[in-house]
Amino acid sequence: VHLEDCISNPKPLQKPHPPILCAGNSETGLRFTVEEAQASFINAPTHAEAAATSRRAKRIAVQLGKSIKTYAMVMIIPGQTAAAALLKKMCWRPLTSVGRAL
């Protein structure tokens, strides 16, 4: 895309551009991310699923002769005790299921 009379400041320090980060967990999304970006943001409900998705992204990268970094978000649920934190987690679970946002 070429824009006339368009200015973007400040200019990025990284050359040729800042790293591109993309999110997509489906096979199509991961393939697009590996093809077009330098890093993948992974979303998964468990550590095991996040690790499996990260491995899938890295396998796709190997197939394409590229490398990819993967990142995931972690939620820390504080409580006075482990049981209190677990109770909070169980109360929030319906609000954080697929298709809903907290």
C-alpha cells in the first residue's frame, strides 16, 4: 500500500521494522503466523495445550525453513491460601471460556 501525504512518527528503531507478532491457534492461523511474522502469541486454557500449540508452530516453521518465537499469557490468581485461589479460579472459569471475555 502506498499512501500519499502520510507521516508516521516516531520511526521504529528496529531495521527493517519492529518484529511482527501474530495470534492464531488454528492450523491456518499458525501457518499464516509462521509465514508472515517473527513471533506467535498462543492462547490456551492449560500449560499442556499451550506447549502443544507452541510445538505445532515450531514444526510448521521447520517445514518452511524458518524459525518462530512463541509467547503465551499467564494469569496469576492470588488468594490467602491455595484453596481460596482455586475457588476464585472456579468462579471465573465460566467468564473466561472460549467465546467469552473476562
